[in-house]
Amino acid sequence: MALDTKEKRRAVWSSLTAFIRNRHGMVTSPPDVSPLRFEITPGSSLAEELRRLGYKVLGAGTTERLTPFTETISEHGRPKDQKVTRNHVGFAQVEIYDLDLPVIR
């Protein structure tokens, strides 16, 4: 049974979304919409990887996002080898990109 155009587009979108997320990118556009918008941390090679695969990827600016991070510290009064781990949320700069989905017939 052949897939119709809508199902093919959804499959391509899902595959690209998984590819981006597996490389620590964040997809921010609604499902099945072109362009697919995603965000990455500065220094990530994800946009270039997608370009090498033949996708048209355009920069759309930068923004800040709240992101989780963990710190491990030595607290005053504790033995030096006893560390404390704390989880926080802070602002991080991200780069925004748009990826045109391929034309599906």
C-alpha cells in the first residue's frame, strides 16, 4: 500500500526531528510544517551536517532559552572528597535555524 503525500511528509518530518534531537538540537516548529525550525547551542555542527546531507538550512538568528545544568561542588565544612551535586536552570544562548522540507509528490 503506497503512502499518500501527507503521510510521506509526516514521515520525513519525523525522521528529521529524530535526527536533530539525537544530536542535541531542539525542534520548535509545529509538526509537519515547513520550514522546520530548530535551535542548537553555539558551536554545534548540526546545521552543517544537515547541509552536507543536502538540506537547505538557513540561520534565523539567536535567542536565549532556560536550560537545565548540574554543578558539582565542595561545600565548606565537608571533607574534600565529599562533593555535592546541585541541579539548576539558567539562561543559555541558542542559534535558530530553518530547514526547508523537501518537496514530496
